[in-house]
Amino acid sequence: MRLIFLLTILFNALALNLSAQVSTYQPWAHSNDAVAKLWQRISQGQVTLDSSSEKAFLRSLLAALEVPIESQTLVFSKTSLQNNLIHPQRPRALYFNDHLYIGWVQGGVIEIIAIDPGQEPQFYSLDIPVNSRQPPNLAPSEQCFSCHETTRTQRVKGLLVRSVFTADSGQPLLRHGSFLTTPDSPISERWGGWYVTGKHGSELHMGNVTASENPAGDSVHLPRNKGANLESIAHLFDTDPYLTTTSDIVALMVLEHQCAIQNLFTAATRFTLEALERQRAMQDAFGDPISDEPQGSALSLIQHHAQSIVKSLLFADEHPLPEGGIEGNPAFQDAFRKNRKETSDGRSLKDFQLHTRLFKHRCSYMIHSESFLALPPALKQAIYQQLESALDPTPSEGGMHLSASEREHLRNILTETHPEIAKAWKIQTP
């Protein structure tokens, strides 16, 4: 009995010590992302989050981080850390802006991925306070990397949008395959395990419905027609606990594009810095002058990553939209465009097209993001050179999918809204 008593005391002491360590965690000491900056303001009493309910806390958190609630997408497959809480009747909600991704499921913790410019993404978990006297508890999360640091993310900490055949329990039927969703994915492979609101014509996706296996388990049936072109999902589950009643098709496609290109930024940054470090080490070993100007294998690697980024920026492999286009919730589109960078005549890389492709101007708005601006200078220089060549009146292979008028529009938009590009291309701006 005495041994049990002593072990109990020791366990409680360890728990209290761990709690103290977590409660005193200072993210701003380790990162420069938006969450770290917010938590510094919270610690100084400048910001208070509403802990009167889960829904109120989530709403106030999104407002403090400037993440629009209209970006809500809903996933009902058990494909995250909080699998035991996720179900087709209780989907996990995701919200995002250009540099933050917020995940929440009823009764669980809030999961956050924050983009720290120049660094790999930061992963956090946030406990929702049970009362107004308890401070919100933010902690780094290391449990995500079994999925978020694999070949699917180029072996760097990255972002994933997956599509899976999902049973009515929410369990993914992985024996029948899964899909990593990117802008070049056909609609037929998208959104398995997700709710989708909006119109998409006759091309059928995998969302809004669950799959069933035959008795032998060697084939799967997915009633795609039942999930097609739904403007409301209120009949599928109780939407009252959520901040909006939509899981918007346009928001889903923007999320997929953004995750794919952010992963390219992260991987290219790491591999560029490693290549330049190897180059400096080799120069030192052979007694050569130390130079940060990429040469040899480092230059080849940087050019390769720049080419991948330029292709993605220019939507070179984008899968065409279904005949007739797609139609989503205007509220998301309005919220998404609030921080757009406009030319003098009102054009922006955040303008939607939605008939044959997602955006009107096929150069990604992510070229204005802090994560792009923080890319290593040698990598950005290579990107600017290749981008200029792709948008030339006689373009390189990277711009052959763009019409002459579209290339001209993109050159004008970029030189007017992106000072670094205007400088790199030696173009005088007003």
C-alpha cells in the first residue's frame, strides 16, 4: 500500500510538472507565425478569447487570427488524430486563410498548422477552456508527422488533402485505395470522406456519401449520384454546432491548390539551403573561395525546384473544371478576396473564373504570400527568371499552356502588384 501511495504521489507530481511546462509554453520564443504572435498578445492581456462555449471559443479564435468562417470545409472520414470523435454525423471542420489551417471536431482539441515564413510549418494543439477562469492551453504537436512528414509531403513537414472510400462508420476503406488531392486531380477522385456543397454539373465526385464493400471485401460500391450537386447538407447531419452550414466546393479547391503549392515552397526551401550548405562545405574542403552563389549540383537542384514551383504557380497541370463549371457559395469568394492585391484597373490574382478553371488569371495568389517572399534568395532569383521566360511573348515550355493575351495580362498584374518581380525584371513602376 505504501508503494502504491508513493507511486501515486510521484505520478501526480510528474503530471503537475508536465502541466506547468505546457502552461508556460511560449510559442513566440520558437516561431514567428501568426499563432505565436497571437499567443504573445494573449499572454500580455491584450486579447481575450470567448470561452463561454466551444462554438464561441472557435469563433473568437478565428476572428483573432483573421481566418474567415466562410472557409469552412467538413471531413467525416476518420483520417486525423481525433478519429474517435469523427463520424459522418459529427464531421471535423477545417478553416483556413493564406497561412493558417484550423481543425476542430466537437468535444476535441483544436489542431492548428501555422506557416512560419522561411521555416517548416508549425503544428499546435489547443485545448478549449471549460470555463472563463481557465486560460487556453496551447502546446506544440509532434503526433501529426506520421502523416504530415512522408513521401506524400516530399519528406518535409507538410499539408495533406486526402480522398478515401469511407464506410458509414467514418472508417476509411484503405484496401480500396486512396487519393492525394491536388489541382491536377480529376473530379472523380476528389472529396471521398468530405461533405461538399455547390454545383458541379454531370461530373461526379466521391463526397457526401459513404461506401460499402461486398461480402468478400474485394470490391466497393459508392453511390456517387446521391452526393452530387448538393446546395445543402443539412439533411445529412445536424449542422447547428458549426459556424456555417456549408462545405463549399470552391473553398475545397482553393484549399487543395494552396496546400500543394505550400508543400513545394517548404520542400524547395529545405533542399536549397541544404544544397548551398553542402556547396560551402565542399569549397572549404578543397580550399576554394566560399560562395553563396549556387554552382554545379546546387545550381541544378535549385533550377529543378524553381521549375516545379513555376509550373504550379501557373497552373500548368490544372485539371479542367466539369462542363458548365462549378458554382459555390459567394460568401467564401467575398471573404477570400478581401486581402487581394489589385492593379490600378482592379485586376487581381484572387479573381475567380469557375467556368473552365478555378481562377481568371492563371498565376497563383500565393506568389504574394509571406512564405513565398521568405524563400531563399537564390531560389527566388531562379523562379523570377523562369517565370519571366514563361510569360515572354515567345514563351518557354512553362508558359505554352497560356495564350499570348493571358501572358501579357499576367506580366502586367505581377509587375504592378509585386515590387520584387518588377525589380527582378528591371521594369520601372510608377
